[in-house]
Amino acid sequence: MSSLFNNYARRPVHLVKGKGTIVTDDKGKDYLDFTSGIAVVSLGHAHPAIVKTIQQQSEQLWHVSNLFESPEQETLAAALVKDTHLSHAFFCNSGAEANEAAIKLARKHTGKNTIITFAQSFHGRTFGTMSATGQEKVRQGFGPLLESFKIVPYNDKQQLEAALDGDVAAIMLEVIQGEGGVVQIDSDFAQLIADNCSAKGILLIVDEVQTGIGRTGTCYAYEQTPLRPDIITLAKGLGGGFPIGAMLGTAQLADSFGPGTHGSTFGGNPLAVAVAQTVVDHVFVQDFLQQVEDKANYLMEKLRNELPQDRFSIRGTGLLLGIKCEDEVQPFIQQAEDKGLLVVQAGTHVIRLLPPLTVTKEQLDEAVKVLSAILVKKPATQKVLN
């Protein structure tokens, strides 16, 4: 009998080591890892620079708490806001914590209570972020949630405008809903949000936990939209596998998060900051980002050439792509695993592809070959309506 709570539907594979895009189980079988720990291992497994950073920092200082000054946090913060309109950072340990900080900051700064979020969004599993999440399966069974969230359909301009009233502190969204099916924001919907936030003094929070740190081919995904967020949240790829989260905000918000308003015991500890700095130093380079974009375009083209467009649609941006299928995808995911390819679903009908940003074109070819083998031979049997 396991001593663990059974809150994860675990796959019966025990991974014991990894290098780059390849992971190996305890039986010696190799897999192409197109999950990246769910968009976390941005530079691949055991990247030499990250290994070196952890080794060096672990011999110096792991934790001192935020009672003391941290020039290293200052350096990382400056790197994250460089070339953006954002100016300040708060460090924590996860995406949910970053989103909690964003919710608190928005309400405290505006003095208002309501935050608009969207159906099929995912922002975390704390009470605050679960209340913000637009998926009933995440919310069920926990009793009354926070009442100050309005959840409206994504990309629905009419219902968004109907939800805007004088008590709206912020609109909170993902540019690409990763957990919700790899659904991308429409450009005109993004423009409507930008216009309303500007005209009505509503803060805009963009959850970049899954899309940030180069995943979509730019430093942040919002850069590819008309959106100009007041706050963005980060985690996952920021630490390349080491736990760290961050909230970035504009200068006008700085005074609303003074001493004692918010905090984190482990947030921004020296080990996490050192690793995140290494990741940013590698990813926030134009040549690297261009390579991500090139590989993403290559993968998109390969998938569209291999998969019949009347049965499959390819969605997403950068190396956050989804394959929308007519059938439920869980059996396909198992078949891919059997053939040595690890992928993850996004809802019941979408296969999500999240390779490390360092994946090679040869590995993309191999993954497409596996996906084509398991998908194209499967006859269409069950139509999905939406």
C-alpha cells in the first residue's frame, strides 16, 4: 500500500535519468520527452550550465530568507523586466503562488474586488487561483469558493463587455489556454480587452506561467498580441526544473506592495535565483528565440503535412502546440508512450506538445513519425461538437 495520497493519476513509468530531450526509465527504455515536465524543463534535462550553477551555488548559500538584501534577486528582476514596460518583480515558488500575489496586488491597488477570468482557464489549485480557474472539474468538492470572480466565455466580446462594471479590479487571462485545450486569444478580443482596461482603469493580469520564458518564441507570449499587461506571472520554465515563480508589475503598482503586505519564506532563495538567472541568460537571447520560432514553424508544417486536416487541427504558438482530434486522446497518449514518445493531453480531445526549447529538428521528425503512425491509421468514429 502506498503512503502517498492518491491525488495524481500517475502513469506506470518510473523515469530515473534524463539528458536533453531524452529520458530513461528504470528498465532502460528511452523516451522522447515532449512534456518537459509540463513546460518546465525549458533547456532540457540536466543542461550542463544548470548543473554547474546548482553545484556552485549549493556550496555557497541555499537559503537566508527575505530579511536580508539580495543583489542576486535584483539582477534577475532587472533581466526579467528588461525591454518591457514592466519594472518590478516579486519572487515565490510556483505559478499558483505568483497568481495569488497578482490577485492580492490587483485588489489592494484598486480597492475593488471583482476579477474577470475565462472559461477553460487554469490558474492554480489554491483557493484563490481555483476560484479564478474556469474549469468545473478543478473546483468541484471544495465547498464555497471566493465570490469575487466572474468567469465569462473566452473570446466572447459581447459577454465580456456585459461583465464589466464599476467593481472590476482586473481582467486575468492566458494568451494561450494550455490546460484548457491550447486555445489562443483572438486578436480582436485582445484589442477589446486592451481598450477597456485603458479606458476604465482596469488592471490586466496575464498568466504567463506556461507561455513565458521563450515557450512561444518571444520572451513573453503577450508580446505577440495587442495586450499591455499591468502584471504578468511566471513559473514553470523560469527555473528550468527548479521551483521558482515570479510576478512582474508596472511602476505604478510598486507602492501597493510595501513591507508586510505579502511574502514568501522560500521565495527568491539564492539557489532558485541562481538557476533562474542561468535559464534567462540562455533563453533571452535573440538567436535562441529565433531558433525556437524556426523549430516551431518546422514542427507545425510537419504536423499539417502528416495529419489529414479534415480530422486534425494544429493549434498554438511556438513550442506549445496542440493537436485537436475527433476522438478522445488518452488512448493515443498511451500508444505514443509505448512507442517511446511522452506527450500530455489538454482536455479530452487535444494532444499537447511541449518539448524542451532545445529540441532538435531530428527529434521533431521522430516525434511526428510516431504521432502520424498512431493517429492517421485510426478511423474517425466520434465527432466532437466544439
